[in-house]
Amino acid sequence: REGQGKLTFKDGSYYTGSFIQNRIEGAGSFYWAKDGKNYTGEWNKNQMHGKGILKWQDGKIYEGEFCQDYREGSGTLTLPNGVVLKGAWKKGRHHGKVQVEYKTGIKRVGEWVEGKRVRWIDGEQISILQQNDL
């Protein structure tokens, strides 16, 4: 394949977009039938790579950078409950400085390592209610 087209898989998943030398390459969208996820953005060698938007069926949305199918670099994750996490990602997990904005408008900045918050940088204590919002 070369140029624009659509590729449909046996399970009902499909890709629509650019192909180069039989590879998913450039701009395009992929829909996973198994779990209803949808990615629209840049591709490199059949992998999400560059900038894009990944949406889950439950309403979760990630918008940002990808590297070899992982959320990697800078990005924003919006959760179905209205909590928004903005910051650094590494191999699909929060890693580094992340700002958490709650649906109440309260903003906190924390340090994350491999997907787990290790401390709040802004020095305030978080309430149990806010922790449950994450």
C-alpha cells in the first residue's frame, strides 16, 4: 500500500489514513473494536508516534506526544470525572512534574515516578476526597 487508504482487521478494528511502503505512516486514525479506543494523530512504522489524541470508551482522553505506541513527553489526560492531569509522560505513565486540576478548580503540582505520585511540590496536603478523584 501507498498513499491514503483504509485497512480493516478480522476483529473489526480499522485504520484510515496514510500508508508508506505497506506501513501505517504519517497521519491517520485507528479504532480498536475490542475496547472501543480511538487514536487520531501521527504514525511511524505502524506505531503511534508524534502528536495525537487517544480516546477511551469510558470518556478518558489523552492529548499529547507519543513515542513507539507509548504516551511519552508532554501531554494532558482528562478523566471522565473532570480531573485533568497535565505534564510529563514516560512509557505510558506520568513521570516528572504533573499539574492536577480538580473539577472544583483547585490545582496542585506534584512529582510522579513511573505513574505514582511521590510528593506534592506546592507543599499543601491533599484531602482524601481529592485523592479519590484521581
